[in-house]
Amino acid sequence: MKKFLIPLFALILSTALFAQDTTSVVFQVNMGAQIFRGAFSASSDSLTVRGNFQVDAGDAADWAGYAFKMSKISGDSIWAVTARIPNDSSGKSYEYKFVKNDDGWEGLSSNRSFTFDTSSATQTLPVVYFNDDSSFVLPPKNTIKFSADLTSIIGTGVGFFDPSSDTLTVAGMNWEGETLVSPDSNRVMQQDLFNPNIFSATLTVRKAAKDSSKWKFKAIPSDRFTNGGWELGNDRWYTYSSDTSNTIILDPIVPNISPVQPPLSADLNVTFTVDMNGAKERYNNGNITGIEFVGMRGGASFLGDWVASGGTWTVADTVGLAHMLILYDDGTHGDVTASDNWWSLKITVLSGTNGGIYEYKFGAKYTNSDTLNAGVEYMDNEMGFGSNHSFLLKNGPDLSFAHTWGVIAPITGIERENNLIPDNFTLSQNYPNPFNPSTLINYSIPVPGLVTIKVYDMLGREVTTLINSEQAAGNYKLTFDASTLASGVYFYRIMSNNFVSTKKMLLMK
């Protein structure tokens, strides 16, 4: 029996010392207004506080998880939780936010903050209202009918939206404190009896007139659609009407949903390149210098999966169960010229992988980049949420995509059309022309070398560089997407060895 006394004493001493070396921090939030408007249920919803204090307080990661789940103070509408932070962090500034359920983050423009104070055994933070919203007046209701036109993708089997197995929903409308009055089941869109290509859903939401809400279409099951079934591109927005008595009927929308296409019949090499010359990060528009590496993540495992759980857009994503792929500027892994600040990665997409449209974007690790966004997801620094590059994965020749950092379009998709070696340099007229928003440009190079293709406006100002890299001899097809450009006349010019040629094209929107 005596042999247990020393370990037990050591445990008691260790616990006592830990208690003496830490200070309790009490987080408090008033949910009264949320409960009043039906945006939070005390019986069925949960509340958590997350921030960059979590690791210091003994959690596995910051800004994630449920280690600091809050409890209701008896007889009140205040929720609270206590974190214990080591005293050697005294004076340190922390940031945090409250989260309803899994991802109902407060929609504040900036994080909450406090400075850690060890002058007493407990630091009790002031009570705040969730979303800083203390109004107990119900906002007006809008009843909205959403409609989706699936004419282009409806069908049966692989590559189509199949009404016998697939469902389309309206996601969002309650991501930023809005109150969804109608049942959640109303999100499921129903097929029109008279026009089977049209699907509709009607939702009733409370929010002030002239305010707005984000939303998107989402298809289910997720494995039959790329990007987990989510619409590609930016969130959609609805602006609330002052008409609270009638149903607001929105025009039918063609959703940017991409059913998976037939799987690859053979392994396919895909090369991604991004020009980092003159690049700026999105948070403060600061210059990107002293690049350590460029990474990428996207809507599939072969792109550095952002659909699967995990991954924080930090350097930690590149080790262990990695979610981020690394690009190179050393003449390897698909990079043509070392140290030119064009970063590349050639990946092999395996036979059997579902075809379809996939989204992705880049992130840079460079001098002081880990200070961006208060150190949270600091490598998500190319473009904002929903602003992504995309490409079509399909059977055929190997693919190559060249990008300018921070620019969604123009996007250049380059395919080598065959294994023939041409006799002469050529630059063909784009097709179609006029075009909206994309067009094809064919060109041929009889000898390997540096190929540069640039686009200019009517005044001769450079608009974008479509390609500026070494290429093997061959016949090539380039896809130019001008979605972000204004209508007008543009010129495209190829330069390779001593060959220079210019063509005119007309963008009509």
C-alpha cells in the first residue's frame, strides 16, 4: 500500500502547482435576444467559445473544436465557460468569438479581444450579447421563392443531376444571425409538375429590410458532384424587401453545380503554375516577398483537399495528414525555369478518378505571412472565400494551367493536342470570335523554347499574361476566359524564339 503514496502525493502536488501557475478566464455571453427571435434554442442548441487562447489553455488547436463549450447560468439567459491560462502568458492579447452549434460564428467584422490579467485568481470578462445584438424587437419577415433551372445538367446516370437519386437544396440564409422561420426541410427544392427542369423551394426568413444574406445551392449526395455538391464560385446574395406580406418570387437561376463526369480511363498529368511576380496578399494588399513556398488546396484529395475535415491553411497543413500541396520554383516537379518566381507543380491524377469541374486556389508562405489575419488561416492569402480557380478534369491529353496570383480570370487552360511536330510557328485566329466569356486560341511551335502569349487592350496596355514558360515542340490549344474583362476589342500576341504574331479578338457581353 505504501508504494502508492509517493505517486499520489506527486499528483496532488502537481495539480496544486498547476492551479497556482494559472489564472481562470471566464467568458460570458447573453443569448436573450437570440432566444427571443428564435435564432437559438436553450434546449437543443450548443454554444462554444473559440479563439487563439485555446492552445495556451491546454486545447489541441486554436479556433476549432468544442473544448470550451458553454453552459447556461441558472435562471438567466447568460452562458459562460472558464478557461485556465498559464500565468507566464500575463499581458498577452487574445482574440475570440462565440459559435452556435458547429459553424454558427458571430458575424462581427472583427474578433473580440482581451488582455490576459493575472492580478487576481480569476479574470471575468464582461457580458456581451451574441453578435453584439441586444434588440428584442423581431425583424420583419420575407418569404422568398427560389427556383433553379437544371436544363443543362438534368438526366440520368453519371454526369447528370438525376431526380430519382439527387436532391438540390438552398443552403445559407442563416449564416450571419438571420432567423429561418420556416422548417429546415423547406430547403429541399421540389420538381415543378409542368416543367420538370425547374426546381423550387420557399423559405421565410427574418432580417431587416435592405439588409442582405448569403446563400448557395447545394446538391446531395455530395459524392455525385464535384466540390462536395456546393455551387462553384462566390456566394449568392439576397437583399431583403420591405414587402413582408407577399411572397418574393426570384427569377430562375442556372446553378453552378457540376455533376461528376465519367472517370478517367488512364492516369493524367496536370501541371499548375502561378506567377508570383508582383503578387500581393488579400488581407492588407501587402507585397509578397521572401517566398518560402507556395501551396495549393482544392475540392479533391489530389488538389489538397478542403472538402474533407481538417486543414487550417497554415504550415501545419503540409506535414502529417497533409491537406496542402507544395509548388516549386527550382526546375523540378513541372517547374520549367528555376528561380523565376513562377511556381509549379505537376500532379498525376489516377485512373478511375471522377471527371468534372474542380476548384482550387493558392497560398503563399513568405516573410511575416504568419502574422496575417491574427495568425488564423494565414496562408489563405490569395483570394477571399468563394473566389477560386477551376478546371475541367476529363479524359484526353495531359493538362497545364497557368495563373496570375490573385486573378480568377483570365484563366488559361493549355492542352497539347497531339504528338505531331509542326513545321512552322503559327498563331491561329481565336474561336469563337466574337466571344463571351471564353474562347480558344491554337498555336504551334516547331522547336522547344520560351513561349510568351500576352493580351493587350486597344491602347496597347498589357491586360494579362496567358503563358510565359518553356514548352516542348508541338501543337497547343489554349482556353482564355475573359469573365472579368469589359466588352471591347483586345489583341493577343505570341513571342517564341524570333517569331512574333498578333491577332485581334472581340469580347461581347
